[in-house]
Amino acid sequence: MVPFFIVLMTQSLKRAVLAGLITGILFNTVYLFWVKEYKHPASLPGVLAGEVGFFLFAVILSWFLYRHTGFLKELALPLSWLCIDYLKTVGYLAFPWGILGYSQYKNLVIIQSASIFGIWGITFLIYYFNAVISSVIIDIVGRRSQRRNQISIAIVTLLLIVSAVFGYIKLSEDKKGEDKLKRIALIQPNFDPWSPDLAGNLESEILLTRKALQRNPDLIVWSESSVPFPYDFYLERNYEYAYMVHDFFSSIKKPIIFGSIEFVGDYSNRDLKGDFYNVAIFYNKGKKESVYRKIHLVPFGEWFPYERYFPWVARILDQAGAGDFTPGEDLVVFDCNGLRFSALICYEDVFGNLARKFILKGSRLLVNVTNDAWTHSRRFQVQHFSISVFRTIENRVSLIRAANGGVTACIDPYGRVLDSLDMFVADLLICDVPAGDFNKPTFYSSYGDVLPWTVLAIAVVMILYIPSKKVIDRIRNKNNM
């Protein structure tokens, strides 16, 4: 961010916006190029327009606050960019891609502080470090004194040291719950759920599961859309493939969770009228025990709640083959013979504030079932996976991912990848993961996004204070005259 921040600090608003436009388009085009696989020509331009819009908003806010901040001016930049990053994660259109903290998912020492501030503390530190370096370079080039930067340099250095020390302490801790390892079998079938060869796809999953049974797992996990039809609805109507799945689960009598579809409504004249849910279904001891309905659906891809107001958008989405699901409401915690776990379906694992709610309800293991294979992009698989790593550190619980094409992996409570499969291959993964109880939730689990809300409050106060101060100064000058 240094070259870009130098422009923000030294150039006019017009040039800063132009630089932001160029940077935003280049960065997001490369970073999000996989969106083109959404099968509609407007998908990539639409996402780019939204992301570049947020980018420009951050440019304007940071440019404005930087020029109206006296002491520690460099703090205006991380404060502004963190505000906008957080706003990207809120509401129906939430899309938490491009948040810089996630780039550090392999830097285990520094990212342990996520148990306190979530991804936001690491993101703030990255922005602040870049802002301080930018300020130092500006003064060196301009042959100005470094005295004004000394405090900022000291602060960012102290933050880095504290983060590193905290990380080393956490990573050197005894692995609590190590005597409560659970053996998990993850099935990566690597097929298109909507292909016409449904029988072959299901047989492939069953074959991989039979191989996994030889290792006597405590829990078996199939990916999202691994059973790609309204399971209960078809089972009640003697649908061949629904019975094929049910008979297999009943025969092995092992705990298994899989992704499917649930229909609730009326069936008449071969027309389904009602609500469809993206679900994770849990079988235990050969019987269906409970169901989790996905709460945070993918905007435009899985639902569009504003069809009444924007029917033309709904028509475009229908042409692109988008889903029309209903969001679930209940935070479900499954009980697998004493192991309490929750499912995060698809990109629900990118929302820290959602994951922590399952932990507070008693979950001690996060299970992510996802289907990312539709993008045909290794870049996207890694982007999604890198985000999920932080859910483990934030809550100090393990997370396991069963993906259709990757990344299928097991991650411990410290963000360490215990094992993973190659992408875009049909295979199975057996992991022994820590899944024991803990004394108390982390600070982040308990209080959530305290840091970004605090930063937002500071930004609002600053935005209101600056024009108010000008008005007060004018009144004082007028009275003095």
C-alpha cells in the first residue's frame, strides 16, 4: 500500500481519486477474476463496480481525515480503510474479500491476536505500518525532519512486538484438549453436483466413504451439494437416489453430515410452491437427527430479496441460473456422541461474527461444507480457505473443511493446517483434530467486532467534529471583530 498511500498523503483529491480508480480496478480485476465463472456477462463488471466503489469511498474518507488530523496524522489512513473494510462485511451485500489481514494466514505468530480483535486487529496493523512507512519516505524525499514520525514509528513498532510476543506465547501453550482428539473423515468427490450423472456421483461418494470407514472415524463429512436435490421431499416420494443415500447411511450407522436441499411447501401439478433451504443434514446411528438451514446466503447467487422492487435484476439472475433460497434462522449445534459441533455452509465461514455465535451456543468444532469447484479457479479456492483459517484462532476451536474440489483440510485452534488434500481430485482425508472443551470463550468470541465498531465511532465523531469546529471558529472570529 506504500506507493498508493504516498499519493493519498501528498496529492490533490482529484489525483488521489484517479489513483484510487486505477489501483482499485487493477487489484480487483486480478483478485476477483474468477467471478466471470458465474455464467452471466454482467457478473464480473457488477462485482468490480461494487468493490471499486468501496475502494473510492475509502480513498475520499482517508484523504479528508488525513488533512484534518493534527496529532498522529498517519492513524487517519488505517482508521478510514478499516471502516470501509468492515462495512463490506455487513448486510445483504456483504462480501468480505480483499481484506488485507487475510493475506497473513500463514504468518501464525502475528495472527494469534485474532483471538482478541478478530481479523480487524491484523488488518489495522498492516494499514498502519504502510501509512507510517509512507510518511517516513515522504519526509526523507522532502528532506524534512523525522521528529513528527517518531511517535508513530514507536507505536507501530510496539504493536508489532506485542503481537509477536503474544503469538509466541500462544503457540507455545500446551495443546489443551489434545487428549480429546476426534477422528474426522472428509470426502472430496470433485464432481459437478448438477451434472446428469447423479448415480455415478453418489456412488463415487459412497465408495470414498467406505474406504474411510476402514479408519473408524468419529464423524464423516460430505461437502455442500453432495446430495443435490430436496432430500426429505424425494425420500418421502420413494425417489431412487434419495433411498440410495438413506440406505447407505442407515447401514453404516456412523455419524455423518452432508450438504443438501430442503423443501417446505406444497406440491401440486408437478410444481413446487414454497421455501427452499440450503441445508446440512446430520445422521447419527443410522437415523436423521437434525438439520441446519444456511443463515447467510450468497447475495445474487442464492437469493435476491428485492425482486418486487427490481424485477429486471431478478430476471437477469434467473437467466444466469441463480438459486432462490430462503435464509434459515436457527443457530444449530449438533451433538455427535458428546462432540458438539456446528456447520458453516459455503461462504458462511468468512463471517467471524456469525461463527462466534455458534461458539457461544456451545459448539466446540466448526465444520465447513462448501462447493467452490464451480469457479474452476485455484486462486479462489485458496482465497476462501485463507479466510476460514481465522475462524479457528478467533474462537480457539478446530475447523474442518469438506470441499467439493478443494481446499479440503483440517485446521487446529491455532490456525495450523494439520493436513489437506490436493485441489480438484477425488479423494478422502482422515484427520485427528483437537475438539475438546475449553475453560472460557476468547475475547473475540465473547465481544465480537469491538475494534471496527470503535473505529467507526471515532470516524463518525471526526467527520462531525471537523465542520463543527469550522463553524465555531467562524463564530468566534466574528464575535472578536
